[in-house]
Amino acid sequence: MLESHRPLSLLCELTYRCNLACPYCSNPVELARYRDELTTTEWKRVLDEAAALGVVQAHFSGGEPTLRRDLAEIVAHARRAGLYSNLITQGTFLDDKRLDHLLAAGLDHIQISVQAPTEELADEIAGTNVHARKIEALERIAARDVALTLNCVLHRRNHDQLAETIALAERLGIARVELANVQFYGWAFRNRAALMPTREQVLTGSAIVSAARERLRGRMEIVYVAADHFGEFPKPCMNGWGREFLTVTPNGTVLPCPAATAIRTLSFENVRERSLSEIWTDSAAFNAYRGTAWMAEPCRSCERRERDWGGCRCQAFLLTGDAAATDPACRLSPDHALIVEAREPKDEPLVARR
Amino acid sequence: MKPEARPTFGKGVRLRREPDGTAMLLVPEGALVLNPSAAAALELVDGHRTVADIVTCLVRAFEIGEEDARSDVGSLFDRLVERQTLRFL
């Protein structure tokens, strides 16, 4: 059996329903089979099993997790199980009453995404008029006793407004900002050509972030996720497959990474049929790319193999059809040309998520 | 930092003891595994004790020199304040 580390973090995708239609959504393009959502009782069991496995943090995401009416009950259960809880939301359903319930349940951290710092572009990307209400939600939550992060997914359409996004967070008194270049999975992969930032945007963006970090040291933490299509080495996806992270989808499917259903050659098990612990330890899908023994060259003999973990399995599969290939984002990959070609911006229309 | 400053955890920060005795500081999107001396100092953080109180407690508990305790606590707290994990009242 392969050595399975203790998972530290559980992503609970409570529902894929969402009132927004962002074209970079990481949810699967094929959503129909996730409509049979886990019940409150089933989520509570998942949280108990995760805590027993050693998980310390639960992240509640979606879709839009606040569409689940039992969210506060689930958060309260996470707290009882000793888990730190984080809510990743578009924010507009968090009125004072809902916030009261969630904070009383022990919610530790809220992350709210904005699509851009300016209303017109933000609403265009979200496919609906929500930006103004998001700003109200951010103001309301910043005044409460809960950690708050403002998130923004960066892509070609909003990259030039990166400095304004940081300024918006500063104006709202938000202490933590996460700026993540779009990762190409789900709807974002379908829209890759239209979302791909330009090299100039990527370079300018890094410089803006460095300067802002320096200027705001001690007042604002800026997490920046680089554009891996423009780097030399791949991102160490999930810090290694089946090593620290678990994702449970709305219907109970257990994944090593939220994008993993893209890998059609794997079949994933469900918490309705097996315990989380058995799936984590024994399932073929979790063991497929655990550790380094599955690697082929150039990863197998690479000195970075336990740093990059071969990069992203999902990206390897999406681009080469082989999930065990070196992530083409690595300059050492024989398929690296696929990434280089994809850097060329193309004027294609954005397809809104349905 | 002033000896009379009273440290408290930032929003969304929780100290957690594992069944095996190791301590972790849970922060937004992360967990910092603490060494025993950092864990001992942070367990005394409650928004009431001052930095000087915490140093005194550590000197007694671990039978270490006051200078060493003051410098260890100072550098730990400085690092945590910079990342907003800790703040002073």
C-alpha cells in the first residue's frame, strides 16, 4: 500500500447551484449528475469522518454554498468536530440575520469573490447585477468578528484592473486579498483562449503585487497565484495527489482535487458507498498518482519531483490525454509546446456558465 | 514591542492541540505547526496577559533565562504580527 499522509483540508462543495454565470467557473461543465445533493445528515457524517482522519480545516464552497438552507447547521457541526471552517461565497445572500446564524455556529473565515473592481465589468463577467451588493456584503462582514478575504480571479478581461482591486480592498479595510490567475478547468478550460492573460499583463501584475505587498506590509496579506502558463515549472498541484487535500462534491463523490472529474480514465468513489477513510486510504483513484512511483521521465529522475509532484494531473490529462504525463506547464515536459501555443491571445467570445 | 502590550489573536485564528500533544495555529487557509516553545507562549495569549506576563510565565515554566525568553517571545510575536495572526490591544 502506498503511504497516505494525513489529509489536513477538506473542501465541501455543498451544491453546484449558483445565481452567477462566471465563464471561468471551475465546476464541471456537465452538472446534471450532481443534482442529487448530500443531505444535512450525510454532510455531518462526512465532517465527523474527516475529523477522525486528521483533517483540521473544512472549506465550504460550491456553486454558491449559501443556497443551502442548512449551511449554518453544517458549519456548527464542523465546529463541534473541532474543524476550522471557511466559507467561499459570492456574498450577496449574507444579510445580517444570516451572518448572525453563521457566526454563532462558529464560522472562522469568509472569502468573497469580486469579478472586477469596477461595477460594469464585474457585472458583465458575473452575468448578473450583483457587484454593488457584494461591496455592501464586504463592508458588513469587515465590521464583524470573522476573518475576511476578498478574492478575485484574474484573466485577460480584468487583469489590467489588478491595482484597483487591491485599492478596493484597502478602501474597505480588508486585511487579506487573494488574487489568483485563472486555472483552466471546467468552464475556464472551455473559455481558455478568451481568458488567457497576455504576457505583458502577467509581468505587470507580478510587479504591482510586489509593490503593494511592500507598501501594505503588516496591514494586508496579498496571496498571489501566478499564471502557470507563463512560468518555468508547474504548480505543485494540491501539494501532491492524495497527500493533504480531499474534496467532496455535492453528490458525495470524493476527489483528490476539485477538478479531478476531468480525468475520464479514473473512477471516483462516493461517501454514500464507502467511508471517507477507506476512500482516502484504499481507493484506486487516490492511489493512482500518490507519491512519486507513478512518474515517468522527465519527472521520475527530476530533483524537483517532491516539490512539484509532477504538476497538475488534471491539466496533464486535459492537454495530453494521459493523466500520468508531466504537466505540460513544465518547461521540461515533451508536451510543453501545448502551453506555449496556448499563450497566444485569441479573440473568442466568452461562454457563460450555465 | 512594549512589555505592557497585551497580545490577542487576529480574526480567524485558532490554536489547536492535537491528541498527540503537538500544537497548530489555524489561520485562514492554513495551519502552522508550532514548536513546543512557540506553543507554550501562544497558549498564554488571551488578550489579558501582557508580553511581560507571558515572559515571566515561560521563565518559570521552562527554567530559562529572562533575556532568552524575552527575545524568543519578541521574535515570534513580531513575525505573527506582521502576518496579522496576532495583534496588540
